[in-house]
Amino acid sequence: MSHEYKGRNSKAIHAGFDPADHKGAVSVPIYQSSTFAFPNAEEGAARFAGTSSGPIYTRLANPTVQALEDCVAQLENGCGAVATATGMAAVSTVLLSHLRSGDHLIGTHPLYGPSRGLIDKYLSRFGITATWVPAADSAALAAAVRPETRMVYVETPANPTLDLVDLAAAVKVARSARIPLAVDNTFAGPHLQRPLEQGADIVLHSMTKSLNGHADVVAGIVVARDPAALAACRDAAITFGMTMDPHQAWLVLRGIRTLGMRVERAQENAWKIARWLETHGAVAWVRYPGLKSHPQHELARKQMAGPGAVLAFELRGGVEAGRELMNGVRLITLAVSLGGVESLIEHPASMTHKGVAADEQLRQGITPGLVRLAVGCEDYEDLRTDLENALVRVEAAAETLG
């Protein structure tokens, strides 16, 4: 693969695609075909043998999907990528390709709820065990290694508390144990963080989020540093039927072209909102990597190119205050997800992490009144006014309750 472009925005716009390969088309064509004809029997045999790179069947490979895979692989500086139907398909691909019965996984918490559920509820049925350690506790990560440990799986920034995993420390643990480090890079995305460059072995994304950025498609991707790890992931994705549809791929490619502009605009908004919320009387605390009050602020400066566009905060008044806030916003949309052009707000304890037991939520720092705000690209003053009006409602409700 040619890493022709050095700049992040240039890669997002041009990587993985040469118009000359598609009759001069400036936009990647949608190869909406389930199967592909062979010019002769010899070529068909060569393709199945792997000696020819021509397409066979879309579940196995598709030119539109391959363009997306090449693009994201270059954004992450990996050897290649496997695009999947959903973000959870990407998670499943990584775990199913690298773990077998009797293996042990070390994971960090908090973690995206369905990812944790997949490991605890389903992989445990097949004899795969897991130890969960706090995202910010590198010592606990190192101490959790066993002879049967076969993977370290982390998410940074963590969903929804914005805790960070020290990637250098996690790489050291994985290298010492001679096992792969897999990183869910969804919250930061390749524009702001590239774990493979820092020593990770596998990176995965829900491309539903910032890579696509328009709340109109679900998708995932796995990027590997090593060809053997990539081949294992591709085989699992194909075998379990988790690969991507070409129209999905085209939509994500279209979104990626504006990745830098969207991420930087949303991040600027998030930074301003986080600073303002810290001064508001109705807010107990704000967690955002760009704030000096974040306990891992310096780590964020070290391993990220920017703090991102997601923040968490706790309202004085707990669950009821959070409910009033979310019912009070008008411009900001009450919905799960993140990374889009629109701002979204949600209550993790009752929504994205509902499947996590209440005591486990608290252990992970998911408090009853925690609010997650995924900031979008609207005008900052409109976002602030919307939040300010909703916070007036929160304070009025608190006074009514005494």
C-alpha cells in the first residue's frame, strides 16, 4: 500500500482511490453486485487460489469496500483493513479471530456496553474468561496478566466517562506478554489518535460515528499493523458473514472526505462548552480531556492530537436533574451515538449502559446523574443557549422539589 499523502486531510480525501482505476470517476463507484464474472476459467481458478486479486463475490471482497478499507488503513497507518457491517461486527471480528476456549482477555472499564456484554455474556459460554481493570490504572493492567492471557483489549477515551488508557503502558504490558493489544479508537478517531503508531497491534472503529459523521449508516472497521493479524480478522469476518455492503462503504467514504473539518469544528465547540459548563452552578463536575481539571489531561496532550468532541458531566440533582436537562434541550437531539454533525445527548445509566448492573455501573464511574454530550458542528452560541435554557429548567425543578 502506498502512503502517498502525509497530511491527515489529504489522506481523508484521496487515500485508497485512484480515478484511473475506475474509468476516471472522481467519486468511488458503487459496485452494487453480489457476484463478479470471470473472463475465463483460468482467471476464475486464479482468483479462488489467491494468485489474482480480481473480485469474486461481495461477501469476500468488493471494489467499493476495498477503497474504503484502503482509505482507513492509510488514515491509521496500518497494513490493511477489514470493513464490517456494524461497529459491533468489528468488535466481534477482533475477538473471534484471536481468542479460543481456555483463553483469557484483559479489558479496561468502562467500555461500550455491548462490547462488554459480548465478552461477559457470550464469549464466556465458550470458555473465554476476562479480567476487567480501570482504564486509568496501568499497574492493574500489568498485574492482570496470566499464562493463558491472549489479548489486551482497551477503549480510549473510554465510553462514557472519558477516562484514558495510557497506550504506551498498555503496549508495554502486551509486548511483555507477547500478546496483541487491540484498541477501540472510536471516540478519538484517526484524525486525533492513531494507536498503531504508538505500538498497538489492532485498531477498530464504529464507523457509524465520526468517520461517517452523518447519522445515516452503521458500519465498522478493523485495521491491523501486521499482515497475519489482518488475515485472521478478514477470515473471521468473511466466515461469520460480518462484511460490508458496497452502498454502506460508499456512504462512509463520502463522509470521510470531510472528516477533518467536522472533527475540528465539533472539537472547538466541545472545548468551549466544557469550559462554560465548569462554571455553571447546576453542574457538579465536567470530564473532558481538554480541560486541565481532567486527571489525565497531560496524557491526553501526549497521545492525542486533540481532546475530541465528547464530554461527560454530572448535574447536581442526579437522575431527575439529568432527565430535566435532556427533556429541556431543543436544538441538541436526545439520542445515542456520537461523532456526527448534529449534537446528541444521552443518559448512559439508563441508555447505552443499561445492560450493565447498577453496582457495576458505579464501580466504573457511571453515576446515576451522568450525562454524555456528543457535540456537533452547530453554531456554538446556539448550542450554549440551548443548554442554558435547559439548565434553567433543571434549577427550577430542583427548587420545586425543595
